[in-house]
Amino acid sequence: MIGMAGQRSVSSSTRFPTTIIKSSWRCGARISLAQSAGRLTRRHPVRTCASSAAGEDPYKVFGLSRSANSDAVNRAYKRKLAENKGDEAALARIEEAHSAIMMSQLTARLQGGVSVEKDIKYADRAVYFPWRPRLYKASKEVILYSGIAHAVMAAWGLLLRASAGSQPIVACAVIGAGANIYKLQQIFPPGPSGSSSENSALKNLLRGAALATLATFLGCFLIFTVPDFLAAQLNRQMPYWFYESEQALLAVGTALSNWVMSSFFR
């Protein structure tokens, strides 16, 4: 019995150091792997910045100045992706330039070197009615050409109101939809197939039509329905020419509202 107990104690004592050695080896392997992964993670941004710094100016890749904001960078980035679809070398160059710009802007924000835009600063807050129209000044050509087209439609409704009917109203809605879609295509250019912005063209089409419909409704409502309603509530009678020129007033209101929507909203 004593011999048996001695053998058990000896065997258990011989197995115990082996277990310690195996567990310590496993822990050491895990620690070394974690340290290696940490070193790789820390070195990756440095390698990216170094490669972008060694090449050309990332802003020149997109044709932008260094004062361009994040919206302009994203628009140029999507446009370049669409233009160079299928060119792997150009796409890699675009991705590298975009990553370098994003990293430099993030570093500048963390250091307090630039002012953060309101949409980015409060991006984590819940947005009510995200589909609502937002203020955005269109390019000068959109404002000019849209204004000329809507002015022609308003003149058509005023000067030829006997034969024009509701045609200027419909024409203003169509012109407004076209101007909105053209503007949205510049803001949110469609991306290449397989990207997250592949359906931007359809979204721009639907949103442009929705903005024109909303502008047409507001123009008709504000220029004719509201005055007529207020006069009825106050027991007043609108002038005779007001009701006689209903179609002309609706054409003017629709032209004005669609021009404002296509020029200063998105």
C-alpha cells in the first residue's frame, strides 16, 4: 500500500510540472499572438499614411482644393468611382486618396484645427423626418436656367390665360422635377454597380419628382387657396379678377414655388 501510494504521489508530481509547462506555453503563445496583432493594427495606419504621403496630393486626385468640405469630397469620390468603373489601378488610386483625406480630416478634427459641420457633429442624434426638404443652394446654372424656364411658363399663363388653361402648371411641375433631378445627380452621383450608391439614380429620380409635386401643391395652396379661405373666414369677398384669373394665379404660384424649390432645397 505504501509503495502504491508512493507511486501515485510520484506520478502525480511528475504530471503536475508538465501541465504547468503546457499551460504556460499556451498562455505565452496567446500573449505573443495578441502582441503581434496589436503591432500589425498599429502599423497599418502608419503604412497607409506613408504610402499616400509618398505619392501625389490626394486632393489633386479629385480635383479639389484643400479647403473642400466632406460633402464635396464624397461627391467627387463617388463621381470618380463612376467614371473609372472597371479600371482597377485607378480605383485603387482613388481609394487610397480618399482614405488619406478622411484620415487627415479626422486628425484635424481631433486636434481642433477645423470646425466640424453641424450634420457631422450631431450625426448620432435622431433625425425627425429624414426625407424632409433641406436647404441647399444649387449651382448658378441651375438657378439661372430654372428661373428662365419658369418665368416663361408664368408669362404663358398670364398672357394667354384664355387658351393656356392648366398647361403652364403641369409644365412648371415637369421643369421643376427635371431641375431637381439634375441637381440631385450632382450632389449624389450614381456609383458603380455593386456599391452602396448603385441605386442613387432611382432615388434621385423619385426625390426630384416628390420635390416638384410638393412645390406645385404649395404654390397652388398659398397663392389661391389661402387667400380664398381667409376671406371666407373674415366674411370678406375677394375681387372679381381674383376668381377670373384663377388659372393665371395658379401658374404664377407654381412657377415661383418650383423655382425656389429647385434652387434652394434638396
